Amino acid sequence: MSCEIGVGLTTFPDVLSAKSTISKLLLGNLISCAQIDTEIESHYIWKGKMQVTPEVRVTMKFDIRQANNIEKKLIKLHPYETPQWVYWEVRGSKSYTDWIKNPN
């Protein structure tokens, strides 16, 4: 049997700001785990100008019911004016999704 959880993505300018935010989300029981991917390069248009920026990507797993609470906290903590927060609902093994929903 598989159960639904949330997987979300965001980016940060550096590992230190990513770790700080992850710690606060973990301690606030909003996410169950996160992975940091370093050395990505983002290409985008910001305020009418093309940008190329080194970033770190963070993937988070959480109880899907926390998605809106994570968004509110992420916006408050994040160093970017408009942080990326995209997420989707996924299915996973019962044992893993049980842990995501109740990590303590």
C-alpha cells in the first residue's frame, strides 16, 4: 500500500542559509527531512534582466497537510525577496510515508 506525502523544492544563495532554514523547519515539525544539492546554476529573468546565479537546491519531504504552513514560514525565513516554493503530492511506501508523517 502506498500513501501520499509532500515533496517540495526551494533554492538558497548558499549552504549556510539553507541549513539555517532547514533546522528551523525541522525543529518546528513542519518537515521531516531535507537534502541539500550544491553547486547548481540558475538561469532566470528577474526585474527585466537575465540572471545566472550559483545556488543550492533543497528538497524537502513533509506531511502534505503542512504545505501552506511551510510556505508561510519559508517566506518569513528566506533571504530571497521571492523564494521558490514548489511542491507536489507523491506516493511512497507505507513505512516511509508513515515516518514522514510522524518522524518522532
